[in-house]
Amino acid sequence: MLYVDAEGCIDCCACVAVCPVQAIYMDGDLPSELSHWLDINRERSAELPVITEQSEPRPTAAAKRSRLGF
């Protein structure tokens, strides 16, 4: 699971379109039943290192994407 640092985010929306489980929303588009994730994201994004380079997908990624319908 990844967390987006809201302070560092430039609101380009690039992550929204590529999220394989459609779990990223712009602030104004977040469904109210998911609003509890805002605090979780804020806390965890501050604790984790920043990803600065892309790595290869895990060996199970293709199968999971297929199961999810992507």
C-alpha cells in the first residue's frame, strides 16, 4: 500500500488514473464513507520514506491485476 504526502502532492492527478484498485481520490471527490482514510494517510505518509525511483512490479502483479479486472 502506498500513501500520498498531501503536503508534497502537486495535484497533477497522475496517480488517480494509474491506481490499480481505484483507491486514490482528489480531496473534493472522496466519498464520505471513506473520509476516515484521510487521517490514516496523513499519519502514515509522514512515517514512511519517499519513493524516488520506479522498481519492477512484483512477480504476482500481473495475476493480481487480472483478478481485479485491469
